[in-house]
Amino acid sequence: MRYTGFRKRANRCAVSGNDKTMEVSVWRGSGGQGAYEIFQVPAQDNQTVLDVVSYIQQEIDPSLTYRYACRVGMCGSCAMMVNGQPRWTCRTHVKKVLTAGRLTVAPLRNLPVIRDLAADMDPFFEKWVKAGGVHKPGRSRDDAIQQVSPEDPGRVEANKAIECINCAVCYAACDTVAGSPDYLGPAALQRAWTLYNDVKVTDRAAVLASVTGPEGCTNCHSQGSCTRFCPNELDPLGSVAGLKRALARSFFGGKG
Amino acid sequence: MLGIRLYMAQRLSAMMMGPLVLGHLAVMIYAIQGGLSSAEILGRTKGSIPWFLFYGAFVLAVSVHAAIGLRVILHEVTGLKGRLLEAFTWAVMLGLTVMGARAVLAVTLL
Ligand code: SF4
Ligand code: SF4
Ligand code: FES
């Protein structure tokens, strides 16, 4: 990300009953070009980073581009870099992240920028497809519905990751993606691990094969930024480690 | 840029190096504690097949392990890939093997 300077703009909005403001630097620009722009935003007792971004767009500069949908941590579309760390902005309270009364908001790391705070998610989802993140059922509609016990060890392992909201926070946190842009990344690999453990998936070898290439799970450095930052408290690091173990077993001729 | 074969080679060479490093440390401590002179050390290593195999294996494991490690660092820092990256990996591995082999041969050949 290139830093080319600051542009200042006065807050044109008069706020009654609250004279406390905070300084918010927001990334403006598209592609690789851009700069931080500073806005003065009224400080509230309770507000999320997404509230701040929405305030700027609604009250100061309608051209500010960003993305959100659910506002309750379900859709995974609002992730941005907040003071240098990837976060789901709709569930991140300003109070928790404010440093010296300042906030810096930028588009997600490791992804191209469409405009301002909206990152291009295509490479992220393309990797889900590459990592075989599509369920390929072993039965057809003519077969009886497969009974799956919730206690089945594979099901228990698969359940751990099904709350993933595809927010790409882990992907933005991953230094291996930063250094090796073809690396499939934590979220897509976690999905592959989920499928690998899903008893309904019959071709486990195919799942492993799709994460075995030079862009696959063997590139992970196991430092765990993904698990540290996942807002849903999932454990992509654990999933990638599981894939590595399965791969090592299959390398020695085990059943994987 | 690390497929399954390089990954396994790096893990297996690390597993090999573990006991070899401990053995090497033990030998160094023994040699210093016992006050062995260089001539006395060479007297024991020259013509010794066990020492040749011990340090020979060490050199091979180090060469494989370090070459793959440096390959990853080079790729992640500079973005280098493809043939040049392969060439770099092999060059480091062969270079370390040759240098290590010279040292091992110097102390174990009669
Ligand atoms: S543990 Fe692996 S997948 Fe997770 S952030 Fe680190 S390198 Fe990326
Ligand atoms: S694993 Fe966590 S951080 Fe990564 S995409 Fe899923 S919910 Fe987001
Ligand atoms: S807006 Fe849906 S997760 Fe934040």
C-alpha cells in the first residue's frame, strides 16, 4: 500500500450536545494509488468502527466507498484494517481500538483495492474454489438420506469451522499470503479441512490433492495470525495443521 | 512455493538433524572437557567409518534443510519463483554439500 500524504477536510456537520470529536484517517483512492484523508468525527459513548465510516459517508463525504450488509457480524462483508489490524468493523467498538484519540481505517490487506475501503474479494473466493471448497456429494437424490451422527469424530471436527462468515480477516492477517500471493490462505484451507472431515464427502483424496500443490497448506508457517484475528474465534491454524498431518500420512502411503 | 515433496524433505531432514546436533554437541563437550588436542582428535576420526557416516549424514541433512529454508525466505522476500528459484535451491544444496563433504573428507580420510 502506498502512502502519499494527507488531505485535510473540515467537518461540515454541526453536532449538538456532543463536542468531543476524534480524528479518523481514512484511506481514499483506487487500485494501488491513494492517500489517507483525515476526518473529524463526533465521539459517542457507544459506536462501532462501521458507525464511524457510515457517519463520514452520510454526513461528510457521500463519495466514500465501503461495504457492509448485516451490521451484526453475520455476512462478513465489512472487514477493514483498523489501526493496522484486520477487524470486522460492525462488531468492533471504537473504544476498544482507539489509540491516542485516533483511528486509522484502510481496506483489507493482501487484496487489491477497488476503491477507498472496498477491497476486491475475488482472489479470496477464487482460492476457495481452487482449494476444492465445493461440496461434492457421494450420493445422488435416488439414494436414501445419509444419517450423520453429531458425535461422529469427523462431524465434530467439521463442525468447528462451519461458522466461518468468509470475512477474509484471517486472509488479511496472514503474512504468508503477503509474502507468497498464490498461497491459498487460511480460510480456503480451513474449508478444505472441513470437507475432508465431512462424512458425506466420499473422495477425501481429491480434497487433499487440491491443497497439495506449491500453493497449498505446506506453505503455512504456523504462526497463527489467522486464529488470533478470526472474529468468530475459529481456528484456521488448527485446520491447516490437520491438513498437513493428513498429507504427511498419505505421503507415507497411509490412507490420508 | 513449497509442494509436498520439498515440505517432507525439510521435515525429514529436520528430524534427522535433531539427534545429530545433540551428538555433535556431546562430542564437542567431551573433546573440550577431556582436553583433546587436534592431533588426538584427528587420530580418532581419520579412517573412521562411523565418524564419516555421522558427519556425512549431518552434511546431507543440513544441505537439504537449509536449501529449502532459504528458498522459502527468498521467495517470500523477493517474489522470485519458477526456474530461477529452482536453480537457487539446487545451487545452495550442492554448494553446502560440496563444502561440507570437503570438511568431512578432510578429517575422516586416511
Ligand atoms: S498460521 Fe498459516 S494460515 Fe494462519 S496466518 Fe500463519 S501462515 Fe497464514
Ligand atoms: S476463518 Fe474466521 S477470519 Fe477467516 S474468513 Fe472465516 S470467519 Fe473470517
Ligand atoms: S456488516 Fe455483516 S459482518 Fe459486518
